[in-house]
Amino acid sequence: MHNLENNIILIVDDNPTNLAVISEALIDAGLEIAVATSGENALKQSTYDPPDLILLDVQMSGIDGFVTCEKLKDNPLTHDIPVIFMTALHDTADKVKGFNLGAVDYITKPFQQEEVIARVCLHLKMRNLTKKLEEQNIQLKQFTEELEQRVTQRTAELSESLNDLKQAQIQLVQSEKMSALGQLVAGIAHEINNPLSCISGNVDHIEEYFHDLLEHLQLCQQHCEHPEIEVHAAKIDLEFLIEDIPKIIDSAKLGTKRIRDISNSLRTFSRADTTYKVLADIHEGIDSTLMILQHRLKANDTRPAIKIIKQYGKLPLVKCYLGQLNQVFMNIIANAIDALDESSQGRSFADIEQVPNIITIKTESIDNQNLIIKIKDNGKGISSEAKSKIFDYLFTTKSVGKGTGLGLSISRQIVVEKHGGFLSCESVLGEGTELAIAIPIT
């Protein structure tokens, strides 16, 4: 009978004759049955061993079929069992009542065996299809949950891979940048030092020779009073030359010292100590960065010079990658200069001089454990939204062509990953921006 042999039909009727007729018809059709002679027994049997379908007589002693059906539908264990009422009632109101209680069909007495079997088989098939659909829905739900978990896991893996790729790109850019910058600056410093050594050495010799010639000239003046000599001395303003040449020599020596300081700053800034940390003077690194950026700090056509305020604390030598930290200082101070240049637009020199552009650099040691470097400008500041993204890869607040969005992301990687520190930003619109670098001293 269409794979219905394993289904159990519970017949509930207090009339033995009706039970016999229905039972015989269903057994002859190859169906398995169970019987109950009261509503109370039907409820107990259905709870203990739920059938696949219930044929329920409406008019029974004790609790009738309507009450029995209501209790069946109230029980979670029997709620889904299809109920077919068997009744001699033909009142439409009774049928509607039965359907409202949850019955799926009606069989009227006297019974027509073929009709009974057809209706039972139909509802068993529907019941089986419903069970199968529910099972498939459960499987589908499980599959969907597994798929969502896999998608979530895969998304997390892809996100992690993307983050790793970004970090690798940042590290590669930073490494290539430092390598190229180090080679360029070291080459420039080397090329400067060769002629500088020559000039510096010759200035020393010129100074020595001038003193010798001056002594000889003074002896000549003392022992040889010839009118022609006096005329020539007046013509060349000898007294002025004797007074001015030492000043020229001192000025040349000061100039060579300035060039040597710049060369040393270039070498300090570009230190290629990328393979291991070394003990270094942080203030020396900051000063070398300021020396390189000196041309940007000077007055230009749009603003007066930017004032640098140093509030250096007493710091020990710090074990670090100084060349890379110098790059961090360069990025932050250059950004501060950009911010001040932007805030100066549309303002007159007089206005700016009243409230000058200032970059304050403050350093301090916290309990000899951590070093804090704060670099603050008094520019326009940045919004909260921009501040939350300022260290993101490729994020920039600058116009196209003026910023890559790599400077601060590289800086954070150097501070956090290479030195185990942190890099933070505080900014108030209209008041300026402060970036704080913290690294362990040891």
C-alpha cells in the first residue's frame, strides 16, 4: 500500500461493532492498527507510543472526541498527529468545530470501507511527506548553519590573509624606502665629506699662513718706511684687510662646521641598523630629523617660519632601531608641517605672527621603563572620524598627489611591531593634533 505498512493507525471508539468493522477494513488493506475504547485511553496510548494517524469517534462516553482532540493538540508529543473524526453527525457547525480543534478530515457513519481506506491512505501519505519535509528542513537548516560557519571561517581567514598581505606590503615599502633612503643619504654624506675635508683642512692652513704673513708684513712696516709701500697700503686699505680676513676665515670655519653637522645628521638619520637593535640617543635622532626638515620650517611666501619648541626630558640611551624611529619622526613632523601650511592658507603674515605656527616636541621617561615622545602642532586638527582611521593602510586626509596613506601606517608598524610600543593620536578641531610614541627603554 505505497509503503504505508509500517504506519500505525489508532482507532478510538467505544462501540465494539464500529471498532471491528474499521479494524477489519484497515487490516485487509495491509495497514497496522491499534485500538482504544475511550478518550482517556487514547490520550495515554498516544503519549506513550504515538501513532501516525488517529481515527477518533466524536460521540463517546467519558470525554468525547472534541475534548480528546483538543487535549491531543495541546500536548507537544501528540500535537502533529493527524486526527480524522468519525461521526454520524451531519451538522456543519460540528464539522467546523472539529476543524477548528485541529482535525484534518471527517468520515461519516455508516462507513464506506473504500472511502475510509482512501482517506486514511491519503492522510498517511501527507503525514509521511510532512515528516520527510520536516527532516529535509532540519537537514537544510543544519547545512545552512554549517555553510554559514564555513563562510564565516573563510571570511575570517581571507581577512587575516588580507591583513597579512597589507602588513607585508607595508613592511616591504618601509624596507625598500629605508634602504633606498639610506643609500642615497649615505652617498650624499660621503660626497659632501670629501670636499668638506679638503676645504676644512685648507681653511686651517690659510689661517696659519695668514698669521705668518701678517707677522712678516708687520716686520716689513717696522723696518722699511718707503712712500710707495705706504701709498699701496692705503690703496688696498691694509688695516681693514688685517681686521676682516680673520672674520672671513672664522665665517668659513663656521660654514664648514655647519655642513659637517648636516652631514652627520644625514648619517644619523639614515642609520641602517635594521638587523638588530642598538643603544641610541633619541634626542640625536629627533635633532637630525629637524635638521633635514629645516628647509620646510623656514619662512616662505605664505607664512612666517614655524617655531620648534623642544621640551626634552632626561633620557637614557634606548635600545632600538634608530634609523626606523627616525623615519617615524620624519613622517609625524612632516605631517605637522603640512597641517600648519594648510591652516596658514588665507591668513596674513600679521595674523600668523600674532598666533605663530608651533610644533612642540616633548620627551620623558616613565619610571625608567618606557619612553614617551609627544609631537604636537597647533594647526586645524582633524575630525573624530578621520582620527579613528588615521593609522589605516592607504588612508589619508591630504588631497590627491600630496599623500599616499602609508606614512602613519608604516610608523605604527615600526613602533608597535618592531619596538613593542604604541602610537596614539589626540586631536581637537581648531586646536591641533598630538601624536604620542611610547617604546620600552629596554
